[in-house]
Amino acid sequence: MGLFSFLQQEIAIDLGTANTIIIHNDKIVVDEPSIVALDDRTGALIAIGHKARQMHGKTHKGIKTIRPLRDGVIADFNAAELMIRGFIKMLNKKRNWFSPSLKMVVCIPSGSTEVEIRAVRDSSEHAGGREVYMIYEPMAAAIGMGIDVEAPEGCMVVDIGGGTTEIAVISLGGIVCNKSIRIAGDELTDDIQEYMRHQHNVKIGDRTAEEIKINVGAALPEIDNPPADYIVRGPHQMTALPIEIPISYQEIAHCIDKSISKIETAIMQVLELTPPELYSEICKKGIFLAGGGAMLKGLDKRISIKTNIPVYIAEDPLHAVARGTGITLKNIDKFQFLIR
């Protein structure tokens, strides 16, 4: 290996439903939305990442935008492959290197079936991966947050991404019990769209719903430092005339309440399955939140009230999984829990 090591490039990929992050040499080199724009006739790639996101919901007949991952798994195999390949090309342009041999660590939801794992592996290999390893997302999140996963102590990680919420209890370098539910960021966005349609008779797209969630999304109707109301503009469903509506964080807390309750229920179910020795350690150490959903205002407080356990948010929740994947890549021989 030594002589040809310069020919092998190593990258860590957090292949998310909402965003794909690539780490090379401990640095985040690609952080783009997981979306591609294709020519509708030929299927050729037109744009990926931010450029494709700008086109989303605004395309004509000749272009279609696709999100290749749904609920944390690959829904469109061809688009996923084009997207991974495109991001790797982006990396090559930035780094000015061409590598005949790529070593990859890709993270996947802990509830993935054999078929879903195979799809990720195939897509990565077709996109140029010579050696492809996989790691479960909650494990990567724990490593990214600086938790010693190999210690004989229990820790609970809740990773709320775009497509799935991953809940896992980790001890001795393995997942003791876990649950992966398909209620996460995308589901909350859908709730907001539905609410706007029913409550205010206004139609909004994915992107606007996402903006509302980021600006005034909250898990509790009473929070410290409440954000200002967010103005939503759109067509009235009956008259098709433009209307402006101020949306408060209380309204959003009300409309996403059911989905948040489902996440809380899943956390309680995992706690029920946890061996008593580990349970007492989790009560002491607390529950750790990662992923974009962890940034929802008041969510940590709400989970803490429900479980009676302190809840901590990762320093950089959006990149915790990616960083953990990057650390794993550096220490591949040390970590035994990789799916080879």
C-alpha cells in the first residue's frame, strides 16, 4: 500500500435525505443539498446541490428535479449515482487531483434493510468507490460529538435528519438497542404545508415551508427568546390572489406537535428496551441530540420534560454525523463496527 498510497484518496460521505456532506483530510469540502436536476428527455445531469435546489419547484417540461433519497434511503438509484459522482467531481475540481482509487466511508440509517444497504454500496461503487465501508448514523453522530463509543458506558443519541430520526443506545463500540422512524425534517415540512393550506387557505412549496421551519419552527408554545413572526406570501386557494400572512412560532409549535410526539414516543420505546445498568448511566449523562432537527427551538427542553433526563444538543448538530464519519475513516482499523 505504502508506495501507491498517493494514488488512493479517502473520503467520508454523510449521504443525507436533505444534505450531502463530504469530508476529505478532516475538512468539509462539499456541503450541498441532496438534489439533482436532470434533462427530462436524455436523463443527462444539468445541476446538483445548491444550483439544483434553486431550480426546485420552478422547472419547465424539459427539466426535472429529483431528490434521490427519501426517508434516509435511496429512492432513485440512477439519480443517486449521478449525484454522488457529481459531488466527487466537484471535489476533484477543488483539489486538482484525479484518483483512480477511492476509499469511502458512507453513513446509513440504523434501520436500513439488506436491500437498502446494497443500494448504497452499489451507488458508491458505481460512482468510483474502490473500497466502500459503511457506518450507522447514530454511531457516527456519537463519534462526531466526541463521545467515547468504546467505553463500557451507555449513551443515548438521537439524530433527527431530513428523512429519518435515529435513536440509539451505544455501549462498548456497538448499538445495544435502536429505533429508526421515518418522521423527521421532511415530515415537519409537510405538516407546515398542510397547515397553511387548511388554516390559511394559502398554497406554499417545499422551500417556503422549510424557510418557515427554520425561522419560526418551535417544539413548545412557550420558549425563551421567541422569534419574530415570519411573513408568508402566496396565492389564496379560492381567489388565486396574492396574500401575506404573518406566522408565529406558536402556530408552528401547534401544527408540528403530532410529529414531535411520535419522536418522543420512539425515544421512550428505546429507553424501555435499554438494560437497567445502561439506563442509569443515560440518566446521569443525558441524551444527546444531533442532526438538523436538533436545532428546532425548544426541542431539547420538550424531550427533557417528557423523559425526565437532561438533553444536550451537539455543538454543530448539522455536521456531527459527517465529522464522526470522517474520524472513522481515519481510524478504520480501530473501529470494528463498520459494515464492510
